[in-house]
Amino acid sequence: MIRFIRSKLAFLAALTVAAGVQASEFTDMDPVTLRLAHVVNEQDGFHIAAKKFEALVEARTEGKVDIEIYPNASLGDERTLLEGMQIGTVDMGVITNGPVANFLEDIAVFELPFLFPSPEAAYEVLDGPIGQELLDRLAEVNLKGLAYAERGFRNLTNSEHPVERPEDIDGLRIRVMENPVYVDTFRELGANAVPMAWTEALTAMQQGTIDGQENPVNVIHSFKLYETQDFMTMSRHTYAPAIFVIGIPVWSNLPEAAQQVLKQAAQEAAEHERRVNAEMEVEQLAELREAGMQIVEEPDITAFQAAVVPVYEKYGEQFGDYLPRIQEALK
């Protein structure tokens, strides 16, 4: 715990230095426009985080760094965005952790089922030394991780029947992210796990080619999934971070003062989004109920945890020492 506190203080000190960047440092900087993309709509938490980031960056650089936001997958799905960042055709984005793990496998450790007991526990790990170490390691794949925003605790929806126990999932065709941890988690729960991009999943639900999906309340609400999904289970099976990511080709061409502003602004925007998500969830759940969605608020979490033990057996050592370090930090 002492080691964590020291690391956290060092991290906060670094942010304080970043916040102290003077506007005068940008007087001679050539203006630059950064295109920030995400795959969800303007009501989503990702867009809230992006707008906060835009305001902070433009104010602190006196407009020398202009942020243009491209929502609704207008520049491609999340894998496409990350690949574009690697080669410099896309500048930056707010990207769900799952697709990022296809580029840096160890970062998928955060999404092991039922790992984090609360949002606060997740924040402590993500904003602490373990989370920052993994952000830094994105440089191995030509990406720069700035901060962890959030997708949030994920919950199950489906169009067939209420789900209270793992056996209720048996045989359901459930869309999951293109991430092996998610695929294996839902296969252990008895589902026919179907990995696909989110843009494809929306059409698949409308056409009935899948029965359900899993996402946080804010996604279920903002995409009006009650139109195709009659049932939601508050399984909170996985806490999914999201990441402010910028491509190294773009990052390396920015002056150090601008880099400091971007990193600090990303952290502040991420924390802003977390607060907004928490405030909005109660209202969103009420609106989903009013729209006719049947919500199972207290499923048998113990039974779900028992069902996914094989996932830990399979992946426990795959992430090196990250899992035991996280478990120790959570004590």
C-alpha cells in the first residue's frame, strides 16, 4: 500500500507539472488539428469525455491545438481506428479497452470477469502504477496511451427471456467484443459467443441474427437497445476501461508542452466522464424500465463467478504478473 501511495503521489506530481504549462509556451507553435474519433453517438460517455478533452486542450494551448471530434464510427470501427493511429492516418481516439488488447494482449487483464468489486477499486488500479505501466507499454505497438476513461461495468441484455443464473444463458447467441477473454467468458457461461464489431452488432440485433449483447447501462440507453432487447441483467460481469489513445507518429511531432497538456487534459476528461456516468446511470435505468425493458437487478452473482473459474485457470498466467499484482492492490 505504501508503494502504491508513493507511486500515486509521483503520478499526481507529474500531472501538476503538466497543469502548470504556460500559455506563452505556445506562442511560437504552429497550429495543429488533431482528429479524435470514437464509434458511439453524441449521447454516449465517450463523446462527453471527448468534448471535455477538446475544451481543455484548446483553452490551455490558446487554440494552437485544435481538436475535431468524429463520432458514430465515421472514421471506422475501433480496430480500424487503432490501425490508422499506428500509421498516422488517424490522429487519436477514445477506444474501448477490448479492441486495444488485440494490439497489447496484457491490457486485457483488466477485463477478467468479476475482477473489480467496484468502480472505485478499478480507478485505484487504473490510475496507479499498474495502469500507467500498461499505458506506457502501448508504445510497443506504436501507440501512446494518455489516460483511462471508462466504458463501465458491463451488463447482459437479450431478446428471449430473463437471465438470473448461468443456465439461463445456455444457447443464447450473444455478441461480444473481438477479444478472447470475452469470448471465453461467455462460452463458459453457456452462450454461443459471437465476436463482432459494434457497428455490425446493431444490425445483427435488428435482424435477429443474435439474441443479445453485453454493455454498460450508458450504451444500452444511448443506443435504445430496448427496441430489440426486452431483458437486461445487472450482471456487472466485467469492468471495461476505455483509453484515450494517440498514434506515436502524431505524438512524436508535438512539442513537449503540447504533449503535457494532452496527457493532463485526457486524465481530467476521463475523471469527468466517470462522474457523469455515475450520475446518469440511475436516470438511464428508470428510462429503460419506462421503455418496457425488464431488468433483473439481483442475479445469482455467486453462480456466475463459479461458472467463469475456468477463465482464470486459462488466463491466470497469460498476463505475466499483472493479475497477482492487481489482486494484491485490491486487498
